[in-house]
Amino acid sequence: MKNLILIYSSIIIFAFVSDTIGQDIYNARSLGLAGSNTAIAEGNEYVGGNPAVLALKQYYNFEIQLLSAHAMVHNNSYSLTEYDRYFTTGDSLTGRDIDDIFSKIPDEGWRGDVMLGARALSIYSRPFSLTAGATGNGYMNFPKDPLEFPFYGNASGEEYRIDDLEGEAWAGGSVEFGIAFPVTQWTPVEFDFFSVGLTGKYFAGLAYGNIETSEGRLITTQDYLLANARVEARRSEGGSGFGFDLGVLGVYEKVWTISFHVNNALGYINWNKNNEVEILEYQSDSLFHISGIGDLSEARMDTTLEIGDFHTSLPRKATFAVAYQYNPQLVLTAAYQQGLNEAFGNSLNPMISVGTEYLPVPVIPLRGGIALGGKYGFALGLGIGIDLKYWQLNLGYMNHNFRWFRGARSMDLALTTQFRF
């Protein structure tokens, strides 16, 4: 068991060996509307969304965003309450406890995602925006099959495989420049406004790692175990790259806003600093008796090979969004997002989100939204803000599957503050 835990721990540590920061840098307004705000984004809120909104005339001509930070930790199996109940009390687990713990792991395995994002500086002056920040992504998926052994011990004639082990992590900084152009004169007369936009992004990659292949098995009998495993992982300590977002936006009959954009329509990161492939191999030389595990005859080998440059695609997504301004105090929003590749944990599952922003008083906007699909399934967004004319502060929270705070399997929070003139 000691050796098996060592194997599991090595794999988990590798998957998160580098700090990971979020590719989807949600601002607080977006999080409160469950990602449905694309068509109503204003000024610096456009980052990560549709650059065409930069051409819209705003009440304020200049914005400087002091901070926009987003933190998300998610797993598909356990809440913090469940973790405390089963793993921190020091009490022995009953058979019923073990059944409950194991049953919460989906058939596709235990998955964990980490995203931390921040924009250190964003400046907007219509129709331009310049942003410097940090970006990245990290996840690990551990197959359910081999997790049965630590929970239940060895059973006669069982074979567990780890062929579906997956993990990827990266971290880097970015500088983004967005620009938009009004083209209303070339569109149908029903449109009060129409624009096109482009965002150019430069990435400085700091670290990258992913599990290329994994294979192995554990065979158990009543008294003996046979174990072997091989994990091959690729990593780099730096690189650089670029990306481009494209978008269009239209205002129809004054109350409808229609938006379409593609994130990273073009782009990649070329990794070229200290690139290596690390191979971890573990094999027990022969069957061994459980009571004599201290005398286990085993072979473990770590091999590191230098490799040449390689590049990774950026996560590509297409988003269609609409907004309806019901009255000056109430706006309704909706968006459909479709992942176009699986780079950096990007999901091909479509996501649909709807939301509403209501101003009971002008200085306190209230927000709510629901999202369905994507990587995490059902999500509920809630948000509140303080709008004191020249200064704004917004807070956003997203809940997954109606589990609240310590009962949730994720933490998803965002804070944004800025001055505008």
C-alpha cells in the first residue's frame, strides 16, 4: 500500500507541479451573470470576450481598472464538508463510510481543476483597450478503477488499470491590445449601430506540463499483489506565443444587442526553454506476500530526456450572445458558448447561460444568472456592485449544482474595481 500511495502521489504532484492561473479570467460582473454578459460588456469588461464592444459609445470616456481577480477550485466528487467529515476527524472509517466516499466518484474518474486569474492593469479609451495580466489553466483526471484498491483493499482476481490518467498545467503572462471599428453605414437600416473588433495577444509562457501517456495495472489475489506502471510526461520552463480574438456587435431597434466572437481564432504558444520528457516507471519484480511488504522486490526508474521545441494550441471558443434592455433599470442577457478544441482543458460541451441585471437603486446593481453545460454542468451566478459614478466595485460568486459554500464542490469568486472618468 505504501508503494502504491507513492505512485499515486507522484502522479498528482506532477499534474499540479506548476502554479496554474486561469485562462478564463472572469470579471465579477460576468461571474454574477453566469457568463451571459458578453453583449452588455462595457470598456475593460470586454477582456476575454468580444472586442467589438470597444466601439460602443459609453457615458465615460476613460477607464483604468485597478484589479480584476478570479479564483476557482473545483472537483467533481467531494465538498469541503465531506472532506472534513471523512478525512480530518481521525476517526476510523466504517464500511458504510467507504461505500459513500467511493460512490461519489463518477465513472469517468476523479477530476480536479484549478484556475486563478488576475489583471494587473487595464486601460480603456474608446475604441482601444490595453491589458496586462496573468493567464493559464490546470487540471487532472484520475481514473476511478485503480482508486478502488486503496478504499477496499485487495480482492481475489481483481485487475485495476491506470490507462486513462490525464493532466495538464500551464502558467504565463499576457499583454492584450483590443481595437474596434464602427461599420454601421454598411449594415441594414434596422441596426442603430454595428461594429467589428480585434484583440491581439502576446503570451510569455512561464511553465507547462502534461501527461503524454500512462499505462499500468495492479493485479490482486487474496494474499499477493503484482504492480507495474509507466507514466510519460512532457514539460517546459518557458516559451512565447500569440493569439487573436475576432468579434462583431450590433444594436437592433435600440433595445437589442447582438454579439458574436471567437476567442483565439488564431494562436499558439511555442515552448523552447529546458524542454524535457520525464518517464516514471515502477514494477514489482515478482508476486509478493502482503505480510512481507517490507521485503518487496521492486524496480523504480526515473528517466529524463531533453527534447526539442514544441507548440501548444490555445483554447478556442465561439460565443453568440444577446441582451434585451427591458427598461433603464432592467436588462436580460443570454449566451451560447461552443468550445472548438480541447486545448488546456477546454470543453467541447456547449454551454448556455441566461442572466439579469437589476438596479433597484442606481448605485447598487444586483445580478443573477444560470449556466448549463460546459465543463461543470449546472451553475448559478450571483453578484452585487457599488457604482459611485467615478469608482466601481463589483463582487461575483458562482455556485455549481446548488451546493452552497462548504457544501459545494467548487469555490468560484471574483472581484473587480476600477476608476472611470
